[in-house]
Amino acid sequence: MYGNGEIKFGTDGWRGVIADNYTFKNLKIVSQAVADYLGSGKKVAVGFDTRFMSDRFAKLVAEVLRNNGIDVILSDRPVPTPTLSFAVKTRKLDLGVMITASHNPAEYNGFKIKMSSGGAAGPEVTARVEELFGKSPVKEANSTSAKIEEVDMTKAYVAFIRSYIDFKKIKNKKFKVLVDSMHGSGDSFIAQILKGSKIKVEFMRCDINPSFGGGRPEPVEDNLEELKERVKKEKFDIGIALDGDADRIAAVAPGGVFIHPQKILGLLALHLNQDRHWSGGLVKTICGSTMMDNIAKYLGIKLYETPVGFKYISNLMETQDIVAGGEEAGGMGVKGYIPERDGSVAGLLLIEMMVYRNKNILKILNETEKQFGRYYYVRADQHLDRQVELKKELMPKEILGKKVVEVKDYDGIKLILSDGSWLMLRGSGTEPLMRVYAEAKNLGLAKKILEVGKEISRKL
């Protein structure tokens, strides 16, 4: 933490309120620390999203890095975060910086660090960068031979994904697809990737609007009422929603049925294993659905469980054979690409799955739930008047008459009940907020367990 806590890296980079703690001054401090961490003579890519001032912030970062003798590849337009990650990996660069606050409200912006693999920087890297805040003065002038080169990062990204998906197999299918870009940098990439196919792609909220229409660019069900309505009314075969920097996904099936990201991860694992015949384990976070356990067991593949934060999944994708990994918020990573999330790729693979199985996504989902169980997953953010410390010994031994049979406490506290349902509490770490999660095979039960969790958090 720097100064009065103005700069702090969380589970996915540093985020702050523009003109409050997210200022040019603080951005220079972070950029100088990254330059000190790297050292001169290195090469870095810098990208940015559609948020207010993101292009200016990105240029400032690029200038500080250049002034420290670091060559910079700067995007010439707003891009999805995975586009930046792909550029870092394929151009064999030392690091990537993405200016984005992802799904946060419009008043926020942020700073994500990507490693040479394209994957997210782990806690050891961000902790080292934090240690370097303010250790050396910001270099304001360039006395080096380093340069900033503005490039189009999107061409190579689109070309690769066209080769990654089974374009030959899907190009003659006449699906109707609706993409909700949520005013983010996902824009129209899916249409570019599917160019030349018979799939009809339409977009909504694909214009640049730094206020995000007064909402937040987060693909949760409450924010997707219009997408659900249009998919139902206009008879689309699938609706795909991307978050502000297009690394997260949610989906909508015919009839306006919301497909939770937890279920999308299961569908991707089944498609890549059964249809593409790819090997590899499956990764979920501690608050991931029990459906993943059932799918992994059925497929005979290893299931990995990590703390919350895609950087932990990234690390496994770099070191182990992983076919798919994902988080409850909608970040999905897949084999043979980058060890990172990509909402567009996940959406395209759902379309591909429909082609392979010659079924619409709702039928595939219903068959999957029939085989592996229908789970109802609910979550709430409980605002507290102070930050609290979770202690295992303060947790109940029984919830709604069901005995707690297992406790996991490596990231928050997860209480697993005798019938397989569970409750989890996890503190924010940066604000007095308790995240409460619950899952059960009955929606009413899941909601009741969630209320118990909220009551527990109020008493802490």
C-alpha cells in the first residue's frame, strides 16, 4: 500500500476512482515502479479500453516506461485485455500493461500487469512492484534511445482466433447470434472473426460510451435484461455478453434463459474434452460450482481448486496441462491459447459446441444439468461498518438443520453441508465488504443459506 492506501494491487491489478486516487501523479508512480522492477532494455506492450481518458492514461504509462529505457508497443485503439495479453506473448515481450477497470463503474479506471506468457502477474510480482512505489523519482524526460511504437494489435488477434476455432465446420451454419458489448472494448471482434461465415451476428451497446449508459459493464443477470428480452423476442440462437474489457462472459439461451458463467465453464470443459478430444485438467476457484466436481469426475480428469483471482488459474495453465479454467465472475481460459481469460473466445466455443452437437445451447445446457445436477448459485455483497477478520471457530457447526461436514479456509471460509450445499464468506480486503456465496440444488434453499451467511457477517 502506498501513501494513504491510494495505490493497492488487488485480485486483478490496481483500480481507483478517476481524479480521486486514480490520478496522473499516482499513475506515474506505478509506472516508474514497473520500470524499476523491469530495468532498462526491456520491451513492454501497453493497451487500453474504452473508459474515460484511458487513451491518455496509456500514453502517460508508455512515456514513463520509455523514459526509463524501455521500448513500448502502444495500441493505436481501444482493445480487449486478451488482445494485449496475446500481443505480449506472440511478440515475445517482457511485460504488458492494460489500462482498464474491467467491470467496475464508469468513475473507475485501473492498471493490470501481464507477464511475458500473457498471463496475469502473480502476488509476488505485484508485491514487489508495490515495494518500489516512490523509491526512485519519476523520469519525466527521455534521455534514452527507447521508442514508443503505435501499432494495431487487433489484426494478429483476429487472425489467430479464426484459426483457433473450427471455422471450416461452423462457417455454413445459419445461426443468429446477438452480442452485448456493454459499451466496452469487445466491440465487434466476434463479427470480424466470423466474417465469411453464414452466421448472422448482431450487436447491441457496441458504441463507445465512457459512462456505460449509466450502468456498469458487468455481465451479471441484472444488467442483461435487454439482451434476454431480445434473444427471446427476436429468436436468436444464443446471446453473448462481454464485460468492459471483454475478458469475461455470460450467455443467454433461446427463450431468454440466462446461462451463469459457472455453467459456461462446465460446457467448455465438456466440449473441449468430448468434441475436440483434448486432454487436460479443469480449474475452478474455491467459490466455484459443485457441478465442476461432477464433470471432472465423469470425464476422469483432474480438478484443481484455487483462491479467488484468475492469476491463480493463469499460473496453473502455465505449469500444468489444463483444458479449461474459470471463475464465478465469468473469466474463462482455454488450452492452446494464452493463459488468460477471453470472453469472445469462450462465446465462439459455445457456438462451436452447438455446431458439433447439432443442438441449440438450451438443449445442451438442459442435458448437462440432467446428467451432472442442476445447481442454484447465489451471491450477495454485505456492506459492513468496519473491516472484519473471519475466524473458523466463530462459524456455525450446523445450518438450517444440515451439519457442516467440511470447512475450507484458505481464501475466506467455505462451509460444506451434509447434503452437498455450501455457504462461503470472503472479505473484500480493500473495503468493509463481505462477499457471501451459497449453492444448493434448490433455489429456495440456496437463498435461505445466503440469508444465513448475511446474518453471520452482520454479527462478526
